[in-house]
Amino acid sequence: MKILSLNCGSSSVKYMFYDWSRREVLARGIVERVGVGESVCVHDVNGRPAVRIERECPGHSSAVRLVIDTLTDPNHGVITGIDAIAAVGHRVVHGGDKFAKSVMITPQVLETFKALAALAPLHNPPNISGIEAAQGLMPGIPHVAVMDTAWHQSLMPAQYLYGVPHEWHDKYGVRRYGFHGTSLLYVAKRAAVILGKDPFHCNIITLHVGNGVSANAVRNGLSFDTSMGLTPLEGLVMGTRAGDHDASVGFYMMRIAGFSAGQVEGLLNKKSGLLGITGRFSDRRDILDAANKGDPRAQLAVEIEAYRLKKYIGAYTAALGRVDALVWTAGAGELSNTLRAQVMDGLEPLGILYDPEKNNLARSRNAEFNISAAGSKTQILVIPTDEEIVLVEDVAAVIEGRYDVHTKFEYSFSRSDYRSRLRDMEFARELTERPQMARAIARPFPKA
């Protein structure tokens, strides 16, 4: 069974094509600049150089069509025809409290996603567009939705309710939902493997630090609290999102500057965060470069982000009591040793001690690292996330009729013998250039 996973953003479509019977990634890639002009697809097949295909994609339908055309292309494709695709899995950011696990997409399910669009106006509409486009192009096969919010269905009222009129929750669904669920599920299961513990006996703090950023407190293997809220706007400072701020800021700007509600929402989501602080950059590599050259606003952005992350670690440590592991994941979490160091400096009173040398070595998206110092009560792990494999395994299990919530379902990556062939192969190549990285890996790396 070959499964296509689609992650449709506002101007992009990420995809992975997976052979479930062989447990192998056949191809992966991304179509960028969907609907904004100069669209391009970067397509990667195992053992071949990446291919760059330029084709205008005015909408998600044409972008999904480009993905299919690329997968079936006689020169750089991996299948001869669309009939080789057995199922499609779709990432859906907001499932509200309607879905506690992945689900087959029916017309009723799709209507529910549309009804929830107001809760995630920047995410659910492109997710829905991608589903409708894929169903139109591949109508005869099952389509499965995997919700970012499902992992957080274990939150309790004390963690998910806000101090607002209670009828707002009852009538309008106002509450904390949390996001990045597929990523957080994956790294929680992998952390338990590295720790050698039952996943439901683990207390973990995960920091998912990409363009979007969220913290997750995991108690006994279940999501206990998380920084994102009703929407992905709440929480930590992000690439372009403001994160935590006084709710009156938006009302103040509407009064003082004449902004509309829509303008404020757009500014807080797309023009704030690191971009808002620096005035120029949302990419941390650009920010660190500018900070090293003396740019005061870039230096301030680095300081603010590190401080907010540190504050959440402290709060979640207090909430959990015992923390078995602090886990870094996603783009900057996996690759920015500088950011990690700035956050972890001074956390010794919490029993969190990192090894500077191992932290500097732990920069790869293909291996798991343990960067704890000797004597650290909390293990510090860097685990590359793999949202696509969660999606693929959910899709396969739904189709085969054996799927359930993660407390009753075993993922392949939750087993100690799990390996990703593609990542092992890519990390082997990295080791030829940086063999010293082997000193920081969290588990033995196979020689062959």
C-alpha cells in the first residue's frame, strides 16, 4: 500500500509518498509560493539529486496536480500512474473538540472542518482547499484527516479553560486546544524509547521551535498543558506571531490607530513575533547573523525569545514536579545550538544541566542526540520530529481497521528497534563530514 501525505499551508503544499508494505519513503517535497506567483516544486527521491520544477500554481488544486504529475513523471517520478496511490492523508490544523483522533474524511467530516474554520482562519481554509482538490483529482480512494489538536484532547478543564464568561465555552467553543500535535506525539514516544521507560510513566517538556513555536508539558505520557491556545497565536514568541500579550493591545490599536479587527488579527499573526521585533527578519539564521554584527533589535529578539522559552520551562517544571526529559525539536530546536544554549544557561537549579560540547555537535535533522551533562537530573534530548510518519501510520491503521487513540495504539516508532532507513542513510553521509557528531548521539548508530 502506497500512501500520499499532504500538508497544505496558505501558500505551500508539503508532501511525502510512502510505501507502507516496505516501510520506506519513496519521495518527498514541497510546492512553494502557491497562489502568489513564481511557484516552484522541490522534489526529492531517495538516492537522486533533488529536482526543481517551476510551474505556476494559482491555487491548491493546481499545486496538488503538480505533486501528482511529479510523482508520475517518467524521468523523476516513482510511480507510473495515479492508480498506484492507495490512500491520501491530510494534515488538518484545527479539529476543535470534535475529533480526538484521526478520521476518514466523509462529507459530514468536511463540513465540520468548515464550521471550525473561524477557530483557525489562517490554517483550516487551506487545509480544506487541499482536501477538496485532492478528492477531486483522486476521487476513488480513501482520504484521512489527521488533526493537530487531537494529541491535546487529554487536557483537563483547569488547563484548557480561560478566565472568561463560561458560556463562551459552552456556546462558542472558546478554550485552549493546542497544536503541533503530530510532532509532539512523535517526540514524546521517541523520548520514552531513549529513556528506556514506559511512555505512560514519562514526564516530558517538549519545545517545538520552528517558525511556529509551542511548549508542551506531558504527564505520564499524556498532554497535560500546552502554550498555544484557541488558535496558534497564543504562547511563545514565534517567527511572525506575537505569542502571549495583553489582549487589550488589539483593542487599543483599533482605537488609537484605526485598525479593523481583521487588520489587527493579520498583524498579530503575520507581522509580529521575531519579525515584529527586528522589523526585518523572521528566520533565526538571519537574526543571529544580524545580532552577531551588532544589530540591537536582532539582539533584543534573541534575548526575548530565549527568555520566554526559559520561563515556560520553569512553569512546566513546577506543574509536572518531576521532569524526566527536556526535548528540543523542529527547525531551530533541532539545529540552533546557540538558541538552545541561551535558553538552558542558568537552569541548573531545576536540575537541567547541558553539555556545551554535545550541544554544539547536535545539529542534524537525521539523528537523535542526548546533550545532558553528567549529573543532570533531567535528560536533555534533541529529537528530529517526523510528522509525516505519524500521518502515514494513522492513515494505514484507519484503512486497515486497527486504529485507535494513542493510549490504545502502538506506533512503530514507539518500539526500541525502530529505524528510519532514509534518516540513517542521510546521517551516515553527514558523519563523513562531521564524525565528531557521533559523540552526542542518543543511541547506537548502525555501521551498515
